[in-house]
Amino acid sequence: MTLPMTVPAPGLPARVRIHEVGPRDGLQNEKALVPVAIKAEFIRRLAEAGLTTIEATSFVHPQWVPQLADAEELMPLIDDVAARLPVLVPNERGLDRALALGAREIAVFASATESFAKANLNRTVDGALEMFEPVVAKAKDAGVAVRGYLSMCFGDPWEGQVPISQTVSVSRRLLDMGCDEISLGDTIGVATPGHVQELLATLNEAGVTNDRLAVHFHDTYGQALANTLAALQHGVTTVDASAGGLGGCPYAKSATGNLATEDLVWMLDGLGIETGVDIGRLTATSVWMARHLGRPSPSRTVRALSQKET
């Protein structure tokens, strides 16, 4: 593949780390249960395509996310995969389950807004942060890295606009309790590039450096790549994406698919930004998974590249 032609743009990082969320965030909404062997193979193929961070599963109660009820079965099947394999944990019980299976990285899931904290965690923002404090402390004591997901950073389906100061405040509190990194979530896909850069600048002013930040965009309004580019121009170098554009959020009905990893890699390849990802192998993986799910990938890059091969 000789395309896209590499034409670097000024002011961008030399390398970006992609935090692949397909196996967890991508599959969690699937109504038909995906066999654990398929999930393990999906993760293995993603690693073989060059992804170095792959969020594997979640240790939430099976009642809430039945698709991920097989976490205990999955982890031993992927313990030899050569990649970082973080897992989501909702509370101390989930952390204990993850640690027992050898997890070395975990993530907690907070909200910038009261409405989503209530819908997702059945708690207030303060109550959720209080719940996570012992989880983060215990993980750090065990030498485990902790990521803090922060949802509704740019808008909320119930509350509308979310003040930048509100997002900054909760981000700062997550870092202060011990999170190593904050993933800023545009859960309903309403962010625009100026908003992204203003939030990042305000976080920097509050003492949060770019190396502690990641961005997680949804493509509801077709803005995910534009927003990602805005974040890269600001100096952020960790971007969340989902192979084939799988996923959304089960607690926010207007949250459509994640930024597709292939769409992201196509843009980064064209900009000459290193990712270590082989877009051909990644596309083949998403086509393979789409067959198992019984529908085509929503990623435009997957569709374009797979059509060329047929």
C-alpha cells in the first residue's frame, strides 16, 4: 500500500500511543454474547497488528454488562499476549478479582456531571470519587497503574453544556487521588476542535500536563478525527480508539460509535506520525470481527480498504 502519501504537518508529535478499547468498550453493548475464544483471538490479532495497549475486559457485575461476564475465563487465555492489557474495575470487589488474575493496569470510570454519575454509577459525582479512592489506593499499593476515565467532558444529554471548570475540577481530583492518566471522554460526541483545545489549555493551567492526558472521542457528529487532530496540535500523544469503530455507551442513548482505530491510523500514517500499527493487519482483524458480529464495520477506512481487496 503506497497510500496515503506521507505529508507531515508542523506542530505535531512524532509518535502517538493508541489505547485500543475495542475488546472492552467496543463489545460491551453487543446483545449477542461473543464467545470468550473469539474475544481472546480478537485481542491476539490486535496485538499482532502492532497495538501495544489493548483494554481487555471489565470486572463489573455481570448483571450490568453481561457481555463481559467472562472476564475470569478470558484473562488466562491472553496472559501471553505481548501488549499492555488494562481492565476496567468499578469497585474494590472488581479490583480484587482483577488482581487475582494478574492484572497490572486498571481503570476506574467517573463522570464530570451529576446526571451521568447517577445514570451510570447510581451515585453523585462526589460519591463516585469517594468510592474510587480506596480502589485507587489499593491498586497503587499493589504496584498497578491506574487510568481514570472521565465521561461527559464536553456535553451531557441531560444537562447540556458542561462547564470547562467542572471537567477540570473532577480531572484534578482523579489525579490527586493517584490516577496516573486521565482519559477525557466525549461520550455523546458533541465536542468541536476549539472546545477541545480550550479544555486542554485550562487543564494545563491547573497543573495537569499533557503526558497525563488521553482523549476519547465518539463520532456522533462526525467530529472525532477533527477533535483528535486538535488534541495532537495541543501536544496530547495518547488517543483512545476502537478497532472497526465498535462501541458506544450503554448508559447514554445518544452515544454512538467510538473513533475507529483504522480511521485514526490512516490519518496518522498520512501525517508521518509513528504508531507501530500495520493498517492492513488491523483492517483484516476488524473485517474478521465484523463477520462474527454479523454486520459490516462502520469504519470508513475499513470499508474502503476491504472493498479494494475484494
